[in-house]
Amino acid sequence: MEYKQSPLPANKAIALVAHDNKKQDLLAWCRKHLDALRHHQLMATGTTGALIERETGLAIHKLISGPLGGDQQVGALITEGKVDMLVFFWDPFEPMPHDPDVKALLRIAAVWNIPVACNQVSADFMVASPCFSTPVERLIPDYAAYMARRAQGN
């Protein structure tokens, strides 16, 4: 796979996702970082987004609920370059019926080289980083080069 440079902007598009048992933890984290989050474009899967928006007043673009395809919707947005960071509070003790979607989402985030926080402490580190509010260079797959090579049979 070939790679190319792709900047993450200073004002980032941040996807917020939480399993049912972690929604209150994500809400508490959003309250703690309200001022920092206001400067970014926020999106979330359905129930999580509605809860955060209602309780914090943050503007949240709400996608569909995770089990109904919201995790895959976030993944698609990552591949389109429309998500710069993922804050995903998942519950390691509670199996979810849509676990394959969750694994796919984490895989896509790794492929497209976006930062991922999976708990309060890693999300705190993200916000505390100077990279949170400044442009950052990253390498992403060069999909056009990949497709051109595949079309030639290589």
C-alpha cells in the first residue's frame, strides 16, 4: 500500500460513540471538556448524540444509532475524510450484538490513521495534547494509487 500526507485541521471533526453502559462516562467527559469541544465539529451515534446535546448544549450532528448501523456510518465518514478523531467509550465487559461493526469501526480508524480514545484517560490525553487544536500531518492510504494499480492487475 502506498501512502500520502493528509493534514488534520486545527478545528477537528470528532466522532463520539459510547456503548450503553458507557454513555454516562462519555457525557461526564464532555462536560469536563466543554470549552475545548466547542471549537470542534462534533458528531455522534443517535442516542449518544441526543444525550450529549441535551445535557451539555453542545451542537452535535446526530447519526443513526450504533446497532442500527451508526458505527458503520461513522466508519464510512472516516474513509471519506470527514472524521478526524474518534472518542469511543466501549464496554469491555458487555458483549454487543453489533460487535463486528465495532471491530470494523476500530479497524477503519487504524487504517485511516486517526487518533482513537477508548476511555476517559486516553480521551483526556487527547484533549491535553497540543495536537488537539493545531493542524497535524498524518499518512493515509493513497486509495487512488491503490485503485490504479489494481486496475492494471498488480
